[in-house]
Amino acid sequence: MKRITLYTLLAAMTLGAPLFTACDSDRDDNPILRTDATTFTVDELGTAPYVLTAEGDNQLTLSCTQPDYGFPAAVTYSVDICLNDRFEEGKTQALGEYKGHSFTLKNKDLNAAVVKLWQAENEGDYAGKDATVYFRVKARLSANNSGETTGNLVHATVRMFAIPVTVELPEAMYLVGADIGTAWSTWQPLVAVTGLPGEFWGMFYFSEGGEFKFGKFEGDWTGYGAIKTLKDEAEAGVTGSDNIKVGKAGWYIVCITAKANATGDNLDYTMTFLRPEVYLIASPNGTWGYDDAWKFTVPATKDGEFVSPALAGPDMLRIAVKAGQDWWRTEFTLKGGKEIVYRANTGVGDNLSELGPEYAASGSKGNKVYLNFANGTGSIK
């Protein structure tokens, strides 16, 4: 056990102050500072749910005893929360530091921390749902931050409330990089996923080791560090530090989803790499879904063409990429049989022919559809 006389500690903390003369005689009743204080007790919380509100009603208060430092020292307490009692790295949120033996947690801060942890493990709406939250309280001496010790864990049921969202979802998204148009100059727009704000997709070719960035507008140089979740479902070998780097050359569907973060004041980005799967949709040239019998072949080069199976009949063509959504959300056609035009958020009720007869592309039996995503063109022959 480390034992330091209180008088010695106070003298060391005060520049130029002389030691107390009482220390000349080493009395047994001198206060002793214990920097190896053992644990302390945090009071258990109630069993009824704490129904948090944005107005601050029903706040949660933690109370505890002071660790035995040998005298009534000034103590700083810190509070962490977790949705289990393991407090693993990456699954723990710090709430802040407090003074005194009883401290009330702000509803806004507690709710935001619980929501962030909940969203990391769950999908869907969190508002009004209950979460079991574990609290870990640590104590240390305020004077020199020594003597840290941890109290017993306590838990409570916390009911979350909807966090007001102040950040706006982007209406556009772009990619710029070594393999896109004029290297590091062309800002290629992605395609909006029909009816899903903040979600975008695009078909891109990357060379081995090709690097790129993305942004909400041209000149918005957003890099790897801004991606909260990266899903490399195409096994493209995506890594990064500043730029995003693709390890394996080839064509990929790149999806970017922007959502409000747990506090509603910034954006969280999810980037997904998918295999470049393109399909004819709807009878007689396809089915009402993704049927591999109507899947396009994929070129090996950047300037190559995707090629469909031979058409079964002359009806209007409907084409879509497979990007984890309903096919009509990523539908496109060949305007005038030559220009790739995306459904995106054009407002059509059923199909792109509603925009005009030139959008009702069709071909004869035995024809094939050729698509060049690099320059946005195609043909039917």
C-alpha cells in the first residue's frame, strides 16, 4: 500500500510553501493518503424504465460512496455506459466527468449515447424502445488524477426518444479518382436510388490499386476516414487511409448511403461494393425480378460493353442493376436506343416511357443490348 502523509501532499502541491512544522514529529494520527484505494459502492438503480424525454423529464441520477483515500479528498468521477456488462472496446460510450457523490445525467447526452450503441447492433426505429444499459463509474483524485478505482456496475432500463435531426441528407453524390473520367478532375455523379433519400449507386471500373474519393458536391473531397461502415460484398479488397483504394481490378457497383448520426447533427456514411450484376426485367425479355437467365455479361476492360442475352421479343426493355433494393429503384433504359437514362427520382408512376416515346427502348427478337457505363451509352442490335 502506498502511504503518503496529507501534509506532505499539500506541501508538494503548493509551490514555494514550507512544510508544516507538525511533520517534524511523525505523529501516528497524521492523515494518510491512500493512492491504492479499493473499490467504492454505486447505488443500485430502480427497476422501472427511465423514460427519457427531450424536455429533460425523469432524469437518471447516480449516487455513490467516496473511495477510501484516507481523508475526504476532492474526487472526479467519470461514467461509461454499455449495453452489456463486458464494456468491450468499440461498444462503450463515455458520458463525461462529474464532481460530488451524486450526479444527474443529462437526458440529451444519455439518450444520444444509448441510441448510438443500439444502432450499432440493431436496424429500424429506436424511438420508444427500451434498452438495458450498464453504468460503470470510475473515481480518481482531482488534485493529480492518481488513485483511479472502479465502483460496482449498475444497470437500468432506458427508454429512448427520437433525436431531432438537424442535418440535411444530400441530394447528390459524386466520385472522383484515378480511374474516373479525367483522373482526379472529373466528378462523376452517382444515381439516386428511387424513393430512398440519401442513397446512391453507380457502376465504376477500377484498376488494381485504383484510388478515389467521394463527396456531396464537386470539390467536396471526402475520404476513407469519413466512412462509418464499409461493406466489401464484391471482395474487391477495399482499403484506405486518406483515399479509398481498390485492391482488385474490375467493374463494381458502388453504393453510398448517407444517414443522420446518433445526435442528428452530422452524417454517417455507409459504402458498399457489389458485384456488377445487370439484368433484363419483365416478360418477354426477363421476369419481374433478378433471373440469371437474363443477366448481362461483364466486360474485362474499362472500355468494354455489358451484353445482354438475346431478346425473346420486341416489347419495351426494362433494365436494372442488382443493388440490394427492389429492381425498379435502380431501373434504367436507353433513350433513343443510345443514351443510358436512369429512373432515379424522375417521378414516373410505372416506367420511363411516361417521359416520352424516346424512352420506350425496344428491339427485335434475337437482338442484344450493349451497355457502355464508362461513357453512358448503349445500343440494341
